Amino acid sequence: MPITVTGDVAHLATEHSSYVIELAGSVRLLHWDDAVADDDLAMLSAHPPRPTGLASASLAPSGHTEIVGYGGLDLRSPSFAAEFADGTRSVDLAVAGHRVSGDELIVELTDRVYPLSVQLHYRVRADCDVIERWLVARNTGETDDISLRSCLSADVALPEAGTRVSYLHGAWGGETRLDAVPLPSGRFELDGRGGYTSHRARPWFALDDGHATETAGAVWSASLAWTGSWRLAVERGGDGALHAGIGMHDLDFDYRLSPGESLQTPRVALLYSAAGFGDSSRRWHDYARRHLLRKLPPRPVLYNSWEATAFDVSLDGQTELARRAARIGVELFVVDDGWFVGRTSDHAGLGDWRPDQQKLPGGLDPLISRVRELGMSFGLWVEPEMVNADSELYREHPDWVYHFPTRPRSERRHQLVLNLARDDVADFVYSTLDGLLRAHDISFIKWDFNRPIADAGWPDEPHGNPQRLWVGHVENLYSILERLRAAYPDVLIEACAGGGGRIDLGMIGRTDQVWISDNTDPYDRVELQYGYSQAYPPETMVSWVTDEVSHINGRSSSLEYRFHVSMAGVLGIGADLTGWTEQDFTTAAGLVAQYKDWREIIQHGRQYRIGTVPATDGVRAVQYVADDGARSIIFLYAHGRSFGENSVRVMPAGLDPDRSYRCNGGCFSGRLLAAHGIDLPVRGDTASTAVTLD
Ligand code: DGJ
């Protein structure tokens, strides 16, 4: 049993860790660390962790509570705040009971005065050392509304020794850069606003004592499954105690619960690893694989036309690209933006999801037939939550976008955001996609989202509570994705948001792969992929091989290097194939064939960010090992090599020490390879090598 409750103490046990809470009055975390035995629980409860910092700073016995309600003398940043009908703006919650149901523990808290119940939910994902947490707030009264002003998914106490936080930050073109900073006294905060996950940060962080490495040391991390505005804050009080709140953003948040109504927050997954950042990442990959992603065969090699043609889509142009893509072994041909009426630029067309008959005479079907005849399946780009002011949809339904009647409707990329929280808009979006999938032989959808929500008004919201949109938009997005998946189980969906604006576990759980950045320069991409791998698995990470000279920064790189970078996840091609030489086609066909041979291991094996000698900034190596340890693939990327720097030694990981592996012309034991490494040749500016060990 992953959950045992002894007296007031609940023990949530995963394979390698224990999460122990006390349910007496308030809910307090006693231990989240290496596994403890049930015999230790009484000791933990008798000697709960106490802050070791300035005692005078502890104004209230706040300690390690699992929810920080706003009210009373607890002055920490709250994770939960409410206002009652009589104007009282404080909550006073006490444990009212608990129940265990399989791998789930539900702790019920009720307000001491008002009809408010808050259930803390814990689900144990023992096989990957994850505890999922979320809460359900319910108005149990009969007459008055309760306004929720803050409703995070969880607050969690962290070890005081935690002094460094690692996180993924960035901007458009650089979405998943890994950074690590010393934790300040006070607050470290990350967020995403505008109703989407954002380009500037991912809802994930990892904490360690400043000494954890890729292969050793305790790492506590958290990842939120939410595609709307979110925030997380790690806060250290003057008393030294450290805690983190994570969940839906409370900026402009006001969710009114009418009598009998409830709000369920998104899930946050908490993961503890005693064995460094690499182990932590592999557990995150396992968590996504086992509990969020669909069980699929390896994702197909795709071609995407965006960088080759932009809005200049035509039947002949796309057919020519498809012919060339088929020659190198592409399996899925995706037509990006520009295929629908009015879409000659980003000024018009969004919302009118009918093929442009001038660009595609006869609609989509003639193109789809040609793609199918070439032996590939067909995919299509859509951006269903958006509308251009210059569109039939907007002229017909100007009230369908978020807006305040007295303010200008701000446009980004000439587009406005449809109010997906409205059920009529959600019906329109579902029926549009259902119509496309029903009418055509489409195997793949790329779902884009190119601007944030702004002017977040909803004049006729039926509850008189327009701020519900922050929750309602994402709930309807999720429900559309889930309905589509149920109705069209063979259709793959790729999540995209103007590059990597929607990278989070909520989206990963409802789609099949993610476009992580519009930055397709392979050199930059190595760093983005390195960051992505910290928290998300390789089979969700799409990467395209694009033109020799990157459109984003003008850097040139070899075709082989571009392939080696894109082969480290789901391989895509996005280059203008009409400019390729015969030699390019031969090289590409060979590399695509190699990828197909390797992809089962790349997409479903264990991933290691391995060490190199020398270990310098310009060198990265990533390794994939089949689950049975029989085969492994290593990609080495090295940059700016100087005279005499002709090779790099990589230090393989995860091999079976007693097995023999063929590599570099010899046959060596896993033990020897791990101890001595393998010298791989790499010369030049942007250089790479890929090898197999089998
Ligand atoms: C942004 C995406 O990230 C690109 O890949 C492309 O689909 C464009 N949108 C199309 O408008």
C-alpha cells in the first residue's frame, strides 16, 4: 500500500522516497526525502522539523503547513485566500477528516466559521517517486457566494538546506534555457501571465543544496500541469523556513463559488530524487510516459512547410516539397499556416477555416491525395483560439473576443483572442476541428497560439464573474483536446504557441508532442534541448532540420550537424528542399534511415546528459540507452574547436557493466567504457558525431 495512516500521521511511500504529513488541526509536512520505515513515523511526529534561523522572526507557529491560508498571524505568502459575503477576508481552516482511496489520500479541511470546505488531494505515483497534489474548494452553504482570490494547487515545505534553484526561463526564440541561482532570503518568483504558459518561464523548478550534480545529490522538484497563467514562489522566512507555493496565478483572480459549487485546481507533481539532476530528469520522463502520455509507437519523421513557404502555400509548391520530402524518407507531411481563405499574410484569415480555393484548387483533398500517393500521411496547422479582425468570423461575432467595451482591443500579430471560456465559442472551435477531421484524411494537427490574452473583459459573463475566464479558457481548451482525442484516436496533436509558449505537463498530457521554439538554429537549439530535457521527455520534443543559414541568427552549419541536433528528439525537416543538391538528398536520406533505426531508443529509452573531457561550455553530449541496456546512442556536439582540438572524450552512462558493446572499432565492457570513456572525433565550428554502442 503506498499510503498508510497511523494515528494522525499519513505516510505516502514511493519506491525511493517518503512524503509524511501530520493531520492534527492543520496539515503539516514532517518529511519529504529518502524513504523512511513506518516505525520512524512516531519519532518524526514527536520531533517535527523546526526552523533553525532567527527565532524572533517566527511570529506565528506557521511551520510546514500544506496550505497557507490568508488570515491570522501567518504572514507568509498565502496559497489560498477568500472573501466571504459579509466582507470577511480571512480563512481559518482546520482538519475535519481524511480518507484513503487506493493510491489517493484526501484530507478535508473546513473553515471554523464559514461554509467553506477545502480538500487537499494527494496521489502517489510510486513508480516514479512523484506525489501529485491538487485541491478542491467547495462552497457548502446555501445562500451566499464565496470569492476565491487565490487558489494555488499546493504549498510545500522545502528543506532549509535548499540554497539553489534551477529553472527554465527565456523568451521567444530561447524558451527553455536552464539557469540556476542561489536562493535569496525573501522570495524567488516565476510566473506566466496572459492566460498561457508563457515564453518566459516553464512551471517547473528544482531545488538542491548547491552541491548536487548531474549524478549525485538530493534534488526536490515540482512541475505544474496548467496551460493558463500560473505562478510559483519559493520563499524563505527570517526564521529560515523554506516553502513554495505553486498553481494558477492569482493576478486578476476572483473565482466566485455559488452555493454548492466547487473549483478544482490543476495538479502539481512533486518529485524527490537522491541521485542528482540526471536521475531527477529520468524520473520526470518516466512520470510523463507512464501517467500522462498516450502509449504510442515512435513518432513519425515529419516535414513542415513553414520555413520553406511561409504564407505562400499552393498546390504545386506543396506537392513539390512533398515529392522531395518523400525521397528522404519523411512519413508525415505537414502544411503549416497559409492554407485557408484570406491568409496571404498574418493580417487576415484566422477564424475562417476553409481552404483557399485559389491556392488549393479543389480544397485540401487533391493535396492530401498526392501526399498519400507519395506514401506519407498528412498534417495541418491550425490556430483555433484566434481570429483576425479581417475575417468573416470576426465580422459576424465581434463579441466573441476578450474585450472591455471602453478600451481598444489590442492586437498582436494582427490577431485577437477568442473567448474560449464561452461555451458557444468552445462549440465553434470543436465543430470546426471535428469538421476538418471528419471531411479529410488528416493524421496530425499542429495547434498554435501566437499571442497572450489581454484586455481580459467578458461583458456578458453569465455569473457576473468575468474573471472566471482565466480558468474557463483552459478548461475548455482541455475539454476540446480530450474530445478530439477520444473521437480521433489515430490523429496526433502537436502543441505550439508561437514557438514554445505552451510547454507544461497539462499540455503534454493532452497532446503528443511539443514545438519547443521557433529558433531552429541548431547551435542555439542544443541549449534549448538541454533545458527541455530537465523536465520533459524526448519523445515530446520536435526539432526541425532547416536551411544551412539559420533565418534567426544567420549562422551556417552543416547538414549532418543539423540532423544530429534534430535527431535527439522527434525528427522533423523544415528546410526549403527546392534548394537542396543531390548530395544533400543522399546525406539526408541516410540520416533519416539511421534515425528510424535508432528512434525507438531515442524516444522511449533512458536519456543521460553525459560528461565529457574536456568539460567546457562549447561541448554537450547526450546519450540514450535502451531499457534492456543492449543498445545505446550518443550524440556529441562541440563548438568553436581550435587548432589541435580534434576529439572529445565522452563518458557513457547507464550501460550494463557486464555486457560487451561494439564501438570505435572494438568491443568493450560497459564497465570499461564507463571508466575510460570513448574518444570521438569533432573538429570545426559547429561539429557533431553520433555513435551507437551495441
Ligand atoms: C508560430 C509557430 O511557432 C511556427 O512554427 C509557425 O507555425 C507559425 N506560427 C505560423 O504562423
